Amino acid sequence: MTTAKADNVSLSWYEASARQRIDAFVDAGSFAELIGPELREMSPHLAIFDLPEQFDDGIVVGRGRLDGVPVLVAAQEGRFMGGAFGEVHGAKLTGLLRAARALHQDVLILFDTGGVRLQEANAGELAIAEIMRAVIEARRAGIHVLGLIGGRAGCYGGGSLIAGTCSRLIVSEQGRISVSGPEVIETNKGIEEFDSRDRALVWRTMGGKHRYLIGGADAFVDDEALAFRQAAIDALKTMRGCDVAVLEAEQKRLERRLQRFGEAADAVEIWQALGIDQPTGIPALPTAAFLRAASNRENADDAR
Amino acid sequence: MEKLSFRLTAPRCAGGTRTQAIVGVVASGNLEVLLERASPADMCTIDIATAAHGFGAVWDAVVRDFVARRSAGGLRISINDGGARPDTVALRLAQGVRKIEEPER
């Protein structure tokens, strides 16, 4: 079946642009963009600061097919203003999530964001709130909202809050998920608390492997577009939905997790408490060996 | 932003049937180029919004060289520039024409 095939080319998710990710992710030739760059729906705020605009305001939204199934897709461009949310950027994602309810199609959000764009902070913060509400409303209507995280900008700030409302998250080692970024923590709490230039520290605290181990992400994949695609196809087949029982179970898990790991001063102590044989070896493990070592990980199970 | 506009006579018309193409990203030292079809077939218009002021003469040289060397006729090209060097601009323009000429799937 030619309609359900992806471009069979190896592509680093981390290195790729938003448009390259979509092209490699959905079935070949199936993507149709909504509110494309030719409509020039750009930020009304950036010109005030004499900052350059981008025709798609840093997010590509549209419809496509995944293994033959119609889906809606949004991809942030992490290189434009760090993939940050502004008014138009956010409105495009809110609109897509609302369309998902009307069309009854699942949504895939390809996160690559540092959070809210400071130049349009109020509009950006409102956008985050609107998106979270739209995600929850879509999920309550039976729509699955899948987050994919493995880009250069990671998934920080308001982006990480949105990720927290998604049905499932797929992450690569390169992906990072955290509310506050390394530099924010260092600025506010001091370099003794968090050295933002210590990349090993950043990755073992916020990186994909750690998030997967503590149930902050649900699937761990190689930094490959086709790996993200296959994980998304698998996830869409197995998700449960969002009801009170799921959320209460997750609340209990988080309380247990805090009790279990709350005293840990470093991620390695958490990995040790999880019963991993050689916790200091985790960052160096290739994917297959890491997944074997992660068999006792925390599991978020459709909420986090 | 400094805004620049060029309307140049193009010796060759862009091939292919795609209605538009976009390449690049607005970032430091980079730019995005949006190409759309517009008549007439022997003209190329290029509108630029750039963060780096005072380089009109360099832009003039780069876009004239592009229109002379590539198949740019019938295109309306719009650029958002984040302070890219001339070689990067020339590369993105060439990539843009190649992309709009790609066969449709």
C-alpha cells in the first residue's frame, strides 16, 4: 500500500526542521498545511521590537495520514525564536485542537520550544492556557493527543505544561522536558544549585532517558524520524482515554514517587532506587540496552 | 526592519507546477525564502525584510546574480532575513527555485 508509507530516509529528529520532521513522519505525500506561510499570518508583536518575523510564526499545522489513518499534526520550529509560543503560534495550535474535536481525529504535537516568547508574554501565556484547555477538552471527547519531544530547543516552560496534559509522550535521548530551563534555574538559584553549562547534569536531570525512567514520558526512541513515526503508530493503537479513574491513579503515583525519590539529590540516586544495576552507566547505554535496563521504570499510563 | 523591493527582468522562467515553496528559517545568520508563482513569466519580484540595516547594495548584487543565473521568471519571492551572509542568501534562493521546480507527488 503506497499510501501508508513514509519517506524511507534516515533523518535525525534533532537536526531536522519542523517541515522536514512532518514530511518524514506522516505517510509520504499526505500532508496538507493549514494557514500556510503564503497567508502570512505573522506575529502582531515582533515588529514593535523591530524583530524579524516568520511567515508561519514558527509552527506548521495541518492534516495528514499516519499508517493510513487521518490525523492532525503540529510541528514547532525550534530555531525560530527558540520555538517559543506567541499569540499567532499559539492560536494555530488551539485551532488545530478544536478542529480535532469536530473532525474526531487524533492530534500529534511535535514539540520544540523554550516556552513563551518574552516579547509577547501575556498573549503567549494566554495561548498556553488556551492550548491546555483545548487538549483536555479534546481528550475528554475521546481524542488522543500525542506529544513528540526530541528537538534542539527541548520542551520547556509552557510547552512542558502542555506536554503534561497530553495523552502520551514519546521522547528521544536528545529530548529534554522541564518547566524551568537550565539557565533559568541557575539565574534564580545560583550555580551551586544548577550549573547550566554542565551538559551531563542537564541531560540526566531533564533529558529523555531520565524522563522515561521516572514516568515523565511513555516511550523512548532513537533520534530517528522513522522511530518516532513507529512509536506514534503503536501508541495510537493502545491508548485508553482520560477519565477520573486515570487521573486519580496518576495523582496517587505522583505522591508515591515524591515519597520514593523526594530526598534524592541527583538523578543517579533515583536510578539506583529504581533498582538499576549500574546507574552511573545509564547515560552511555545505547537504546536497546537502555530499554532493558529500564524494565523497572515508573509508568505514567495515560496521565502525568 | 529594513524593507527592500526588487523587480527584475528574468531571462529564464521557473519550471515545475508547484504553486509555492518555502526554504530556510528566520534565525541568526539565516533567512526564510517563500516563493510563489506570479505573472508575468519574464519578471521576478523579490521583497526583503531584513534585521541588518544598510546592506541594500549587497542585496542588490546578490538578487541580480540570482536572477541572472537561475530560472527565476514568474516568481514572487518574499524573504524574512535574520542577518544572513550573502553566500547563505544565494544558497537559500537556489534551494528555493529547486524546491518549487520539484515534481509534485
